[in-house]
Amino acid sequence: MLQLGDQTVSRSLDKAMWISKTEVTWDLFDIFVYGLDTKSTSPSPEVAAVARPSKPYVLPGRVFGHLGFPASAMSYYHAGIFAKWLSAKTGKKFRLLTEPEWEYICIKGRKPTSVTTEEGWVWENSDDKLHKVATKPENELGLVDVLGNVGEWVQSDAEIPFTKGGHFLEDAANVSCTAKWLQTPDWNMTDPQLPKSRWWLSDASYVGLRIAMEE
């Protein structure tokens, strides 16, 4: 089950929304990737119309941790289609956060005495690996892993998509509520496909997502 945070934040100061308490985990992402929702029942036309990702030979999570771990290595396109699928499945409006929304939940949620290594998994404490979600304390808004573990895709009209929040391989000194990480060719360097996959980022195990649900 997708766990939603207890708090709402303002979108353009006129609409409330819910923020997922944790980064989206493989427990939910697997249903989308493998079409597990179509095994026993016929999908609705809206769900059937949503494109599904190509199936990787080995899911990134099979190497870095799976059930209970944040889904990782999906592209920005993939993250957006996942939100579209979840919206069609539930009848609710799910989407990625915008950059201002993401920075709001990060800045508003930080405790005065918190430091990055206490809030999330970064290079100094991660042992170079992902960790299960919700193994760090909640922030002031009831959210976890806003900083560290995996970077989180945010909505953007920029030509190059980017993530917020840092990740388990990033130095704590570089992780903040305002920093961003732009996608580079290195994120998909070892993908043998030509053209390279628009769904998966072969070298970006540190990329994931958090989602919002509009009321």
C-alpha cells in the first residue's frame, strides 16, 4: 500500500495535496513494471491505454535491494508515466512534485538541529548502498528520506531533467534543500541499446521518485 504523509502543502497557494511519506518503493513499482494489476482482471480502458516500460533483464533493485527499498534507476519519462498509471488505477490525481513544492517540504520539514547524516543516507553513512525506506526519523512534516537515499525526480519544463535531495553516493556537504542534480550521459552510459532506453537509466541506481496526490 502506498503510504501518504499526514500533512498537506499548498500548491500555488490555492490547492491542498498529499505527499507520499516515503519514496516510492519496489513493492508498488513492480505492479506497474510487470503488469501485475492485469493478471486476474481486465484493466479499465484508461489503465490499458497507459504505456508500460520495457522489462529489464535484471531490475536495478535486484542488485541494490528490493522489497521495502526505494524504486530506482527509472528515467524522468518513466516516473511521469508511472504517475499517470497510478492515477488511472485509483481515480486520483498523482504526479511528481514541482521544484518549489519539493523545496517547501524539505525546508519546512527540517528540524533546527538536524544534519544530513541524521536525516538520510548519504556517502558518509550509507556504506555505498541503498537502504530501506523509513529507517531514518520523520521530519517535521511526517516525511522520511527527503534528503539522501535516492534523488527524487521533480516536474520541470527544463530541457534537461533533474532530481532533488541528493542520494546515497553524494557527500553530505553537497546535499541541501536547494541543490539539484541534472541528468548527464553518465546516468545511462552502459545501456547497450541504440537508441538508449527511455525507461531505464542503467547507471543511476541513485535516482527515484516521491509523488503527490491532489485533492
